[in-house]
Amino acid sequence: GRAEAGHVALVAGGRVVPLITNQEYKRAFDGNQGIVAGAPLGGLVERDPDDRHGLARALIEPLAPWFREVGYRGPVQVTAVRHDGRWHVIEYNVRLGVTSGPLLLRLLENPLEVLLAAARGETPRPRWRRGLRFGASITLAGYGYPYVQIEGPELPVEVTGPPPPNTWLWWGEVRRDRRGRLRATGHRLLDAAAVARTLPAALAAAYAAIRQVRVPGAYHRLDIGRSLWPPGAS
């Protein structure tokens, strides 16, 4: 269904610590058209330790007894669809997520401390960066994507300027040649990730950053954030 959303929490000692509500844009092309890509073409996150959208409370916290029984500690991501006013599970994953993970880490003042606490079975105590609430990630897909059976040549990568403040390029299938030049070597080239006080500001920064990267045959979705948000919307 289109009324989807997700939540990422950490589990330690059987306790669930809500962190962020997220959305992933899994379809390959604008308008949520095309095949479901191997990894999302973009993502949004909202700082949500109070679980104001209710995903963790409805779908992760009921698993706490099982987490305690098996001794699980680490991340849990749930993706769900909203129907008749209730969240229904689509899938669970034990991961931070390829789009939401980098954004979560940039929203935290103490990301390493939080992750280490969960790994040790201690209660994570996240401290959030002041004034930052939302994150947006845009994927630059390389030649042939999302049809990964197509293998193209290595292609030049040109970066025309630095990203805006609180924005980063998370490089993927890109390498430097012997002369130090960037070369695209695969299908998922990078994610432009930005965090900001508001969602429009995060989206504007992420799009500004990705427009500064030029690769022949590459593309990115132009409509991240225009649908599937707020959580539970179509």
C-alpha cells in the first residue's frame, strides 16, 4: 500500500528505545513508478524519540519479551502500512537502513556512544543535536540502474562544489583512479544526505548537493518528499 512508514529503534536489555520515524522511496522512478529497486532511491527521517506516530508502541514494543528471552541487542527497523486507523506490519529488519542510518547518525550528538551502549546491552541514552529534527537522503543511481543486469563502463564523476552546511555525500560504487580522478564503477554511486530544522530545508540541501555531482548516464528521483509523507499518508 501507499500509506507506508517505518520506525527505527534500538533494543538493549529487552528495552526498546525509539529513535526515528522514516520513509523509504523504493520505486525506481518519479511518481513512485517502476520496479522496486534493490535499495531505496531516497529517504526521509524525523527525530521521534517520543514515538508520536505510534509505530514503535504498536509494532516493536510488544516484542520486548522475546528480545529479552533471546538476548537480542541492536537496531530494529519496522515498516508498516496504515489501514483503518491502525498500523499493520510489512516487515522487520535488524538494521539502521541504507538511507535512514546516515541521517540518524548525523542527528545525534553521541552516535558512537549510543551504538556501543546497545551492543553492550546497556540502555542507550541518545543526545540530539540542537535545532535539527528532519533528514533527507537522495540517491544518485548509475548507468543501467535499476536494472543491475546491465553493466556499463567506468564513467567520470565530476563534483562542481562543496555540499551545503549539514549535508554530506556518502559515496558508494565510486573509486579514484591512479591520477586521483573519481570514477563510477557500479549502480549506486552516492547518497546526498542532509539534516535540518524542517523537512523542506533538509530536502532543499540534499537536492542542492546532488546537483553538484555529474556522471554520464546517472539519474536521481526529483520527487522525494512530495508523497508518502507525513507518516501514514499516500
